[in-house]
Amino acid sequence: AQTVTQSQPEMSVQEAETVTLSCTYDTSESDYYLFWYKQPPSRQMILVIRQEAYKQQNATENRFSVNFQKAAKSFSLKISDSQLGDAAMYFCAYRSLRSGGSNYKLTFGKGTLLTVNP
Amino acid sequence: DSGVTQTPKHLITATGQRVTLRCSPRSGDLSVYWYQQSLDQGLQFLIQYYNGEERAKGNILERFSAQQFPDLHSELNLSSLELGDSALYFCASSVTSGRDEQFFGPGTRLTVL
């Protein structure tokens, strides 16, 4: 079974600075997706960024980018120019692309609570 | 707004009771996933339906059941409720049962007293 580990329960960053959230995962598969989801106090799950394992290029979405190291099974999220609205719980998630069973479910890490200080 | 709706937003009930949570997927989405978010277990997958049929099961208790109706809305039934069932229950939907992105609803917060 796949597992996702987020080793930083809490992180803080100053407004306008850069912060990196860590995530490692364990899988024996070669074809999968990795995600970062943001959960603000409203509790809504918001997709921040997605990485397809077969793509070597790291995904970017505006101020959000990832560092995907497939061999090391590492998937970190970098937030540049942090804003007060970035304060939230961030979840790393894994999704298999192997067909059948419960493979299309999302497997989440425990989350990292990000605080942005003005 | 993801286009996925869940009702009710909040539910407070007593131990031993039964409740039903409802999810309406995005228009055109055939697949519905249910997830539970609790302090103890984090976010975990419960069950998936695709076009009315159960497709996959995760860590769903026997006291819990779900179904997807012909109009594609889904219901999660929780019975013999225990204090530990207090959690945020999310529904997500996707176009098919495969590689498509899952869009999350706003969740139903269940409190068991």
C-alpha cells in the first residue's frame, strides 16, 4: 500500500518570503499522480498543483512550484512571495494510475499547517 | 465553487443514531468518492461509486454504507453512531472512474454527542 509522509506538522513564513513544505511517499508503482491540496479555515479542499510522475519537468502554478525527485520519492511544495491568504493546512496526496480496485483513491499525508506572519 | 454540493453542512446527533449525508456531483461527472477527515485518522478514503455501481472500498466501517442513485447523486449512511465518528465527510466527483481530477465538495461536519 502507498503511504504519504509529511514530516512538518507546522511551518511559518513571513509575508513576501519563500517557504518549502516537504512530502515523501512510498510506492512500488511507476505511474502515478502527486498533488498538493490547500485547506483553509473554510475547510474546502482546494487543488494547488499536480505532478504526473512520468513528467520530469517540475509543475508550476504562479507562485507555487514543486520539486519532484522520483528516485528519492520526494515531492516538496515551494510557495514564493507568501501572502496572508496562503495560510492554511496543506496536504500532499498520492494517486495511483494503475487500473482496478481502489487505485484511483487519493492517499493523503497528515498535513502541514502553514502560518503566514505579516 | 467546485460544483459539488453536499448537504447538510453541519449535523449534530447522539450516539446510537443514524444519519444520511447527501452529495450531488458536478454536472456530467459519473464517479463519486467519499472521504472522512478526523483528528485521529486524518483524511482517508471510504468508498467510490461509478455510474450507480460500487467501484472501490477503502477503510469504511460495516456500520457505514453508501449508494449512488440513477440521477448520480450519492448518499452516505452512518448508523449506530459513536463518538469517534465525529468528523468532516467530503464527497468528491470526477468525470470517469479513472485518471480524471477529483473535485471536492464543501464537506459535512458531523458531531456525535
